[in-house]
Amino acid sequence: SQQGEEDPQALSIQEGENATMNCSYKTSINNLQWYRQNSGRGLVHLILIRSNEREKHSGRLRVTLDTSKKSSSLLITASRAADTASYFCATPFTGGGNKLTFGTGTQLKVEL
Amino acid sequence: KAGVTQTPRYLIKTRGQQVTLSCSPISGHRSVSWYQQTPGQGLQFLFEYFSETQRNKGNFPGRFSGRQFSNSRSEMNVSTLELGDSALYLCASSLESHSSYEQYFGPGTRLTVT
């Protein structure tokens, strides 16, 4: 079952604009991860934010985490057509190992 | 360094048959996880293997099984295929069996059951 929901389900923007995606989860976490998937292919790890971090940056990506609200957001600044993909948040099983529970995903389309 | 490879990439099977999918992790990675992705259920965890032992298991019927070999390569098997098993099957490898280590996903095997 899904750990949580992502919002919006789909987002269409113009190149150069910023894109913000939100993720909510249900249980306590050690960290939260964001992944990108291009058109039904493999997932690419984007960024990991630990539960004691509030914000993290990686290039044009900014991730925030609010553990009190059990939510996270991913901001892509100055988006490009190549950013067109589905974006998923994922939370690991707190019992150990690499088991991830994924959100429902946001489909981002960046138009020229 | 070569990435995670999955074979075959595409597969068409008939209901009732069985199928074996293969995953070769990145060299040196000891953890391999499998996921099923469908439009209806999204991405769902199947199982994780670490040092040839199943570390975690998702909520799937016993028709779904897997194993890991001493070289960390992994296979998953689905017996008595059902139409609902049509999906993209993804495997991911990681250095260790801990969520703080980045997971690298393969391109997936797209299974169609007719």
C-alpha cells in the first residue's frame, strides 16, 4: 500500500518556471527520499533528507521536511524540458533494510 | 562502473505460466530489492535480499519468490501467472542493507500476461 499521497497528481509548467511538489506520509521516518522516473523506466535517486534536517539543496533542487506535519516538498527551480518526468517521494521501513514505500507520484510536464 | 542490469527487458507470457526475471547489481553492492509498478497500485515493494538472505518481504502472495546468489545477482520468480501480474518489475541495488545508502534502480522488465 502507498505510504502517502503526492500533490498535485499532475503539473504542467513552462520552461524556466519553478515546480513544487508535495508529499505526505503516515508514519514516523528516519529519512525521506525523492526519485525521478522518465516515462516508465527505472527510477533515479535525487535527494535524501534525514528526519533531523529541515531543508536540503542539490543543484536546482530544494527539499523541505516537516516531521510535525508529516510532509515534504520538492522544488525544482528554473525547470527545463528535460525535467519532464514523474517524481516520487519514498520513505524507508523503520524496521531496517532497504524497503521503501513510495508515494503516488507527481507527473511533471515542462513545456518549451 | 556499469549500472544495474535487468533481463529480459520485455516479456510476454500466458496465464498459468511461470516467469523468472534476473537482476545484476552494481559491482560491490550486496543488497538487491525488487518492486512491482502498475498504474493501479503504483510502486510496491516485493522483497529485499542481502548476502543471499531475504531481509524484508512485501505483501505479495507466495507465487512471488526470489533468491540471491553469492555474486549478489538476484532472480525473482512468479509462478501461475495472472493477468494482474502484468507490470513493470524494477530491481534496485545498494551497497548495504540500510536506508541511508543510495539505491540504484535498473531499467526494469516489462511483463505482459495475456
